[in-house]
Amino acid sequence: MIEFQNVSKSFGDLQVLNKLNMHVNKGEKIALIGPSGSGKTTILRILMTLETINAGHVFIDSDYLWHQKTAKGIIPASEKHLHHMRSNVGMVFQQFNLFPHLDVMNNIVEPQILVKGKDKVNATVQAQKLLALVGLEEKAQHYPHELSGGQQQRVAIARALALEPKIMLFDEVTSALDPELVDEVLNVLRILAEDTDTTMLTVTHEMNFAREFADRVLFFDKGQIVESGSPEDIFTRPKESRTRGFLKKFIRDIV
Ligand code: ADP
Ligand code: MG
């Protein structure tokens, strides 16, 4: 479903990704862990077409993301191709970014009308279903500023799901929350992981959550995948010293 082939990305002189190779299967739930500044957000932003790449190829569902195939060969993607590819991917960010002037219902309905051309009735039915999934049916007529951070993130998740993406990206979605609100958001992700076959990529510092949520954990450092394995492998018998060093900060019983 996702393939990075020798992808490089720099910001000025700073090389963030250096010939990164990464592969995610359809339906896989991946937790991306690693130190701050290691390039995790950049990977998600590339998939969301918010950042360009300098070299290599990215594929989504076997189709070039940043390029397209023509009779003349592989050329940089047109805006039309990017627009089409972008519709495969939904993302929820660390910072709550709901539309402040729309109530909860319309935050979820409007994008379906604008992006997918749905009619209002169908979009509303879909929104009600998703609000039930995230446990916020009774907040449909409220505005974002009337909700807690945890509730806003749950609406943001529902809004992204409403566009029925093949891939969902979650970037530290609980980092800006007060501690007591973290679980209500992680619980929604746990339910999604169990109940849907959407491919999910989650950047998180919540190691217990990563352990339950993920089919596979990628430990990422300095723009490279240092180690990849089952949660069991990564959290109880990490092979690489860099992985052990990182996890020690979170988990006391790592040797
Ligand atoms: P992570 O999410 O793992 O913390 P990021 O992908 O956000 O890491 O960042 C990787 C590196 O790239 C960091 O050193 C960061 O400061 C830098 N960086 C990210 N975005 C930009 C940008 N738009 N301009 C310049 N540097 C950036
Ligand atoms: Mg980040």
C-alpha cells in the first residue's frame, strides 16, 4: 500500500531522509517511533503531499505519488495527479485543526461535499455514523471552541475517516492533550485498528499504546529505519543498541 524507494529529502543543507526504503502492506497498522527530529513527521507529510521529495520514488497502492508514467517515461507529477493521489490519504495532526466557524457536524459534512462531491443527505448519514464511532453524537451542534482537546481530536479523526481514505496517518495526535484526555483519543485509534482494514501509520510516544495498536513497529533514527519488527520483538528483545537506548527512556525493564 505504501512504498518508499531510495527517498531523499533535504531542507536546505539539512538532509532529513537519505535513500529511505520503507514498505507497508495493505491493512497493516504501523507505529513509527523514534527521537524528535528524526524525520517521522516528514515521512507523513510527504505521503500527504505537503512536502516534496528530492530523489527516489514513493508509491501508494502501486501508483507513483510524486511522479507519473507517460509515453515519454517517468515525469514529475502534475497537479491533477497529485490531487487524485492525495484523496487516498487522510491525516490527523498534533495540533487540533478543525474549522472554527463550522459546528462539529459541518466539520465532517462539508469536506465530503467539497472533496468527494457527496450530497448533503449522504454526507450527514456518514457523519452521524462516524460521530457515533468516536462517541460524540451529542456534540454534533457544538463548535470546536466548546469542546475539550480530546473531543476535538476525535472529531478530527471522524472528519478524516469521512473521506474514506485507503491510508490514515496520525502524527502524535495526543501530544498536545492534557494527560487525562489522552486515553479517550487512543481508545478511538484502538477501535479503528481492530474494526477497519484501513492501512494506518501512527507516530507516537505512547509506547504502551504502540504495543497494543501496531502489527509492526518501526524504530526510526536520523532518517533511517534502524529496526523493524513485531511489538513483541521491538519492546522486549530489541536487537539494535540505538533502539534499546531510546526505549530505556520509556520502559525501565529493557536490558
Ligand atoms: P520528527 O517528526 O521525527 O520529530 P521532523 O520530520 O519533523 O522530525 O523533522 C526532521 C528534521 O527536519 C528536523 O531537524 C526539523 O527541524 C527539520 N525540518 C522539518 N521541517 C522543516 C522545514 N519545513 N524547514 C526546515 N527544516 C525542517
Ligand atoms: Mg514530528
